[in-house]
Amino acid sequence: MPELPEVEYTARQVRAALVGASIAEALVFWERSIARPDSDAFCQEIAGRRIEGVRRRGKLLLLDLSGDYLLTIHRRMTGNLLVLPPGWHLDCRLRKQDRASWERVGPAFLNESYQCRCQEKRQGEQEETLCLLHDQPFYCRVCFTLADGRRLLYNDLRKFGKLALWSRGQEAEALAGLGLEPLGPDFTSERLALLLQGKKRPIKQVLLEQTLIAGLGNIYADEALFVASIHPLRRADTLSCEEVAVLRQAIVAVLQLGIEHGGTSFNDYRGLWGEAGSNYAHMQVYQRTGQPCRRCGTAIQRISVAQRSTHFCPHCQPVSQSARPSCGQP
Ligand SMILES: [Zn+2]
């Protein structure tokens, strides 16, 4: 599931590649991928608009469009954006041939002469890289044809992601309920301490709540707690001020590292050109159950916290609380 680093990395790619481009036409292949307005109105209202800017808030990607429109994209489990250069043609024959398959995989995009650049682009790296362009089908749910002949695809295998079109005046509504932005200036130790005050839930669970901190998911919450040497089951309101400061720094560090590595492609996430991110190779605990801790050699353990699989090192992240008083106490 794309978390803040994956969305931020995509936002930077979209900004570099698509600002200034105009959307000639939108085609919706799975109507429920459009949250608002309905898919006919969505296609009508978005046609002819220019992409003027790209932003991110939490795990939401925001495209500022001409005419004071705002397109929000929430990728949820498996949503990805993919740019195809001019020359790919759309094949919708499946729609008539096999309705069930059509609804599962969407249209095909064909270009026999296209040579994928992703292998050569990443040749210098050690990690195995995969390319979406090599694993057809795309599971395309929405296709934006740009005026310059390129296509911007919204692909989503599991179909949980949502696109929504708003007027700029509705931005507050579009972003309602999102908590602190962890890479923003407001994410200070003091604010984090305030936010943890009175929270008797495990710290791991609290970190996942988007209304408190926007953008952390299962991967980066596990990684941040490891870096901060805090057990995922620690009651959030028992952290000392020192621990809160260390945790804040750890959250920022793991998110920035994730962005630097182009995101974590554990399974479905891909960048704008279909390339995999390389951050998975740098994971300290996430999905490393049974493997030796990179810091101390102890086997990484997996437990369940709030129904989410949670990975930690029992030696580096001891259950015992620090002897210092908790930060929230008066
Ligand atoms: Zn360890």
C-alpha cells in the first residue's frame, strides 16, 4: 500500500513530467474508482483542463487543474499512476468478448515497438527491479489522454483507490480529517507529545491513525519504531519526552529515506514509469520475520497490533518502559 514516501515520490515525478500538460479526454473503465462527481460528469468536467501544479497531503496526491479545479487521488491498496508515451493504443475488445475478465483487468494498451527504459535506467543498482510494462495487464481503471499524445493511467488491481474532482473552494472538505503532516514544519516534538497525551492505545496503532499523523502506514510505522528503539506495544502515553523526540526524528528519517529510494515496492507499488522503488532492500524490520536484526543479530519477530502485522526486534525494542516520567504528565 503506497504510504507517504511512495505518494511523495510519485508527486515529484508527476510534477516534473506533467505540469503544463492538458487533459484532452478522460475514460473511466471502472466507475467506482471515481468518488465524485459521477463518472460521466467527471469526464465532462475534466476534459480540456491543464495540470497546473502537483501537491501531496498525507497519502493523497493533489493535482491543481486550470479553472480552479482540484483532482485528488487516493491510491489505497494497489493504485498506481503510469505515464505512457505517445504511440500506445487502447484496446477495449475484451469489454464485448468477456465481461468478467474486462471488469477484472480493464483494457489492454499495445505498442509493439516500445522498448522499456526501466532496466537501463536502474542498471547501476544491485536490487532486482521489475517493470510494470513487462507484467501486462495494467488493471487500468481511468485513462487520461493528454493533448500531447501521452496517456496518464490510473491502474488499480484491487480497485479500492478513489479519484475525486473538486472545485478549489472545496479543498478543506477534500482534505478533511487529515492529521499532522510529518514532513511539515508543524511536526515538532512538542506537537507529537501533545498528540500522544492520553492515548492509551499501543504506539504502533496510534501512528497508523491518519487523523493524528497523515501519511504513515504499516511499513514506515514499523521502521520508525525500530529506529527509535520503541516496542510497538508501548502505550502511547507512556513515552518519555526523550523518546518522543527520538521517535519524531525517526519518523522523518525513515520517510525521507523511503523517498530517496523511490519508495518501497513490496508487491504492487510502482513509480510513474512503471519502475519499482528500491527501498525494500533497506528495510530494517518490515517483512523480515526470523531474519537477524541488522543492529544486534536477534531474530526479528512478528506480532499483530490492531489487526496489522507488526515487525520488531525484541532486543533493540524492549517491552520495558523507560525509567523517565512520561512526556504527557503534568
Ligand atoms: Zn536488534
